[in-house]
Amino acid sequence: MAEKLNIDQIRADFPVLHQQVNKAPLIYFDNAATTQKPKAVIDALSAYYEQDNANIHRGIHTLAERATTAYELTRKKLSSFLNSPSTDQIIFTSGTTAGINLVAQTFGRANVGKGDQIIVSNLEHHSNIVPWQMIAEEKGAEIKVIPVSDAGVLDIEAFKALLNPKVKLVAVNHVSNAIGTINPIEEIISLAHKVGAKVLIDGAQSVAHLAVDVQSLDMDFFVFSAHKLFGPTGVGVLYGKRELLESMPPYQGGGEMIKEVSFAGTTYNELPYKFEAGTPNIADVIAFGAALDYVQAIPSEALAAQEEALLAYATQKLQAIPGLRIVGTAPEKIAVISFVIDGVHPQDIGVLLDKFGIAIRTGHHCAQPLMQRYELVGTCRASFSFYNTFEEIDRFVLCLEKTLQMLG
Amino acid sequence: MGQPINEIQEELIEEFGLFEDWADKYEYLIDLGKKLAPMSDAFKTEENVIKGCQSRVWLHAEKQGDLVVFQADSEAIIVKGMISMLIRVLSNHTPAEILAADLYFIDQIGMSQHLAQTRSNGLVSMVKQMQHYALAFS
């Protein structure tokens, strides 16, 4: 039996949760869009600017030293968080999208040629589709798509049939942002490797909910954003296998990424700096370190148990609403519920729930190909985090019923 | 000549002034949406569509004598309620009146958020499009 979380104590750590929105207590069920930040992260951000602000790596003065140490400490924490074989395989980006574009423009440009194939899935966010379409168009390569079942599960048999030596890269998410499905990435990676394809896993939606061990999963590339893991916006992480990162050409040119520059030619810096041109987002990287400390201090079984219980409770209560259909009923899913209601446009539900102080997401969730697959204009999505409560779900369901009466 | 634009705006402000809480106000808005005169399917064309990020709006305009007459529709009922008010205020007026209109009622009845959601519902584009039609017809 997992230790139970003290939810009141946890909620006290998140200042934003304690406010009235439209004269009602805020219920924040849009955690898949971004998670809220604990006080420790907000404090780390202001402490950095109040005490340590300096540019990193180049200065020899004390502040530069402090800032550099704190910045590099987050990299070390991430290395251990992901079980990376070394710290220099952790590259800071501005977010998941930037990480995917980096891999597309470096690995993709160097390894994808005319007639080659890139496989994505029908569950992807636009940010894990469009960068591949761009490189495929440029190179004359083809995009192939792993189909998804009515329940929201990827068709692995169809994936096997798509695999062949022309496939250079497979790009899939660990967890679907729109409907919460947890994809069998271990199997996907191992199948892709059999035909010599590399795999990029978009972990934007998984890192806050599932443990990720890049070595045991034999991960080639793993990308995610800090802001979906209780950290600040504007920071992302790219993990890559050493031989891949070393063989990839640099992405952006500038300061920091060089070893020596002359007009006769420039040599590039070592990993990870080769991919970190310019002054990085120092303050937010440092504050992200505080987010990692915060979330790792919570017993992971208890965290998972709380989220699973919230999912089960909300699923059961929502299913009781006449005309409501849950979109995405995969057996393996995180605490995300996408739903539609007969004859009601999702936007109307979102607008009225906001009036009740409830934040959910409505629309296509930047996954239009998935909406097309289900012939939907969009869905309503409630996404939970461990700081959400059963009482919030009760009030959400009550307000949803009131909303439907108003729209009825 | 129809009723002046500002007189219609004042009427709407008065109607909404009757409601104290937001739920009553929105029920009225939803009701206006439901009562919006249906748009002929012939006008629901790709050319007439205004794409919002979450819902679509269709807008058709024609000139009847000196006046511009609008027809519109949306997939979302709250947007339809907003459309119904915009049509009530702007339709059946001359291009010059439409171009000179200051739509202050939206703010006064507390519905400006629906015009602030620039990407989600297409209403801002709809108002602009109504003015473009007026300009084209003037």
C-alpha cells in the first residue's frame, strides 16, 4: 500500500491555486497544457536574479561562477532524473518543440534522403508532425503514419508492417496530449531498431506522470519541456545517445557553441555546448532544478496512486452524464479525460466552465489529424495533477451539469 | 430608415442590465443564439467562412437598396448569441453608419472577453469582415 499524499500540504506549496476566478475558487484542470509552479521554483527564480545573476561559462568573477555552477547543477539533476549515461548528453533547449526541430534539422538533414521514410503516429501533437513534414519535403522523403484504434491505442501490427530499411526515423509521443494514451515506447523503439531506424520520443506529456529511464528504454532521442514538469516556461531538454549527438552537425551558430573561430574556419565545441548557441535561459534552467527537487521529493508511488484515483473517480462520474462520451479509452492512460457531449460544441462548455472558475482545455489540442480520425471538431479535456482533489472533481461535474442545463 | 445603431446598443445594454448574475446573462445570450434567424445553407460556403481556432463563423452580406443586410451562423451557441447581437446592431444600416459604428455595448454588457479571445472564435475577424463589406458596398 503506497503512502498517501498530504494534499492540503502539497496545495499550500502552489500559490496560484489559492485564488478566486470569476468569484469562485479556481479549479485548475489544464495541467496537460502547463503545470502550476511550486513556491520553491518561484523563489529560485527570484533568488537567482536577486543574488546570482551573471552570464555563465565565460566570466571568471564570483557571480559568474555561482550562476554557472547552479546552471550546470540542473543538468546533473536531469542526467540522474533520466538515468542518462552522462551529463553532457543533456542539452537545454527552449522546449519540446525546439528539441524536435533541433533533431529534425540536424539528425534529419544529415540522415534522411530522397525516398527515405519518417514514421509518426496519428496521435501526435502538431509539433511532432510539422518539423518532420518540413524535412521530408526538403529531402524528398515520405511521412508514414501509425494508425490509432477507436479507443486511442496505436496499431502495433500496422507499425510493424510500415517498418523497412528506408525508415530513418520514428517520432512518437510517450503519452498523447489530446487523449492521454500511454504508448508502448519500449516495443516501438525495439522494433524500429531492428530495421536500423532511430527513434525520437516526445515526452512532453509523460515526464510529470511516468518515470523515464533512457538507458533501459534504449532511447535515441527524448525531448520534453520544463513547464509541464512544474518548472518555468522557456526551458526544454533534449537527451540523445552520445554517438548520435556527436555525429550530428551543429544547429544554430553563435557564441558558446564554438571552440575556435577564425575567418579561415571554425571548430565547434564539445557536447552539450555544441547545441547551446548563445546565452541560454539561465534563470529558468536554475529554477527548473528546484522543480526537479520538488517533484522528486514526493514519493512516486503515492503520486501515481493519487493521479490514478483521480482519473478513475472522474471517469466514473463523467460517464454518468447522459450524452457524454469519453474520447480515448486506452487501458493504459494518464490522468487526462477528453470528452464530447452530443449536440454541444466544446467551446461553449469551456466558456461556461470558466465562469464557474474551472479551467479546462477545449478545441483540437494541436492534434488535428487525431480529431479528423475521430471526425470531431474538438473535445473538452480535463487533465489532472497530483495537487487536484476529489472535491474539485465533484464541483467540476456539478458545474458541467449546470453548464449543460444552460446550453440545453 | 431603421433604428439608429446607438439606440439598438442602448436597448441591449438595458436588456442585459436586468440580470444580476452571470448565469442569467449567459442564459439570455444562449437564448439569443438559439433564436438567431437561420442562415441559408447556400451561404454556408467556404468563401463565407471565418476560421477561428476552435469554432467557425459564416458571414454573408448583401445590399438591399441603401442598406447592408447580414446573415451569419456559428457552430458554437455562445458565439451565435454574440453574432445575433452584432447583426441586430449592424444589419439594415447604410455602409456609412456601419463604418462609423463604435460597438461600445459589448464592453458595457460584460462580454468583451469573447472579442478578446482572438484566436479561438473568429468574432474579431467577423466584426472586421462586416466593416469590409460595408466599405465594399459604400
